[in-house]
Amino acid sequence: MIEARHLRVLRAVASTGSFSAAARELGCTQPAVSQQMKALEGSAGTPLLIRTGREMRLTQAGEALVRHAAGILAGLTAAEEEVAAIAGLRAGRVRLVSFPSGSSTLVPTALAALRDAHPGTRVSLEEAEPPRSVRMLREGDCDVALAFRYEGAAGAEEWEDLVVRPLLSDRLVGVVPERHRLASAGSVAIGELAEEPWIAGCPRCRGQLVEVCETAGFTPRIDFATDDYPAVAGLVGAGLGVAVLPQLALESLRPRGVRTVDLEPAVRREIVALTLPDLAQVPAVTATLEKLAAAAAR
């Protein structure tokens, strides 16, 4: 294997014409230059220099190697500088995937802080709900996935192979029309909404709603289903039903004609940032996780 340090010695010998002059240029001893040239000729499998007294000249193989050495060493230097920039957060890229309510609340604050601290780091954002976002992470389509899972739900082992950065516990609240009979209640047992028409959200949230309601002794009558939180709030505000939404989602909405009530028993979802173990060692990814955690702590 030809090593970069040996190529640097060869270039110095070729440009100066002797081992001693090359040693002075490189700041090492003449025996060290001689030893490295022998190692390079051993790797190449052919002589690279012809020694005639005090003079040296390149063989045809030596000339070819010197000709290519310039490009090789320049490329290696550029690579070293780029890697150093990424390691020092002067450059780099992070591909972030987030579910919608995370994109509108945690992500803007985190990315603004990341840009202020490390302006050379670029972040791209794509929206996807779990489990799709987690699948994208495992398949190499993103570097960090903002995801959630409901407390007490089955499948906790689904993230065992990932680095999990807990961010916050997000309580679900009931959303009812402002003239609803329970609109002024401080808290409501979910069973009190058993006869109401329901507006449900994303498939995972819908499944959780059905599970909670069945635990309370009834099956919800879902009249409308939409992944769009403003649409959910709009349907509730129009008096077409009731819903359950995460508090994080309500932070980014200004719903009209609705009231929120605490649900009993409390239902929460765990918001986390996920990455792969190897990616967790990348400085730009680590910085992104830290800024997401700081945004969640506010």
C-alpha cells in the first residue's frame, strides 16, 4: 500500500535531487528519508530512483508516481480540511425528519439556536410521522428523527437499536366546541364523551384514541379522520364533534370556537429525538440533539 507520507518524501527528493536536501526540506534526517524511499519502492514493487554517485534521477515509474502524487496529495489535503471543518462544526449537514406538531414548535427554536451557534452547519427538514420517520432513519434517509410514542403502549423495544434522546412528556387534552356542555369543566373523564361524534388524527393517534376509549368502556364513533391538526380544530369549532389533541399541537394553533379540557385518566406521549449509534458521534448531529433538548426544556 502506497502511503501519503512516502509520496511527500518522493516529491521532496524529486524536487531537490538528493536525500540530504529532501531531509532539510522535510525537517527530518537523511536516514529517515532513505528508509521511507525504500518502503515506497517496496510498496510499488519497482525501483523509483536511479542513484549515480551524489546525483539521483527518477525512473519511468518514479516519474509516473510523482506526476500522480500532486493530485493525490492535494485531494488528501482537501479531504483533511473538509473533515476538520465538519468535526469543528464549521461545516456539515444534518437531515432532520419530524412529525408536524414538532416541526411547528420544537424544530424552529432548535434550528435557530443551531444556526446562531454553528452557522456553517446546514440542516434540511422533512415531515413524517412515526413509524415511517423511524424507518427512514434506519434506511439512511435521515440523520435525526423527531418521534413520539404513547406511555404504556406496546412496542417499547422498537427503538432498542437506536440512540434515544428524551425531550418532553406531552399530555393529550380534550377539545370540545365552545358551547359544549363540558366546555367549562376543568377536567373530564373520557367516558363522559362516550356518546359524542369524534374527529380523529393520524393513524397512530387514532389507534391510541380507540384503545383509551375502549379501556374506559366504549368504542368511539369516529365521523371524521384527518392528519391535519388545524382541520381537526376547525371541525370541532364547527360543532361536528370532539377530539383529543396533544398540547404540543395546540401550541402552534389558534383554534376558534373550541375549548380544551384535561382528560382523566391522563394520557401522555413521550417526545424523543432518535439517531443511530454511529451518527451520535458526529459533531453536527450531537449539536442538533442538544438544541432540540434545549428547545423542549423552555
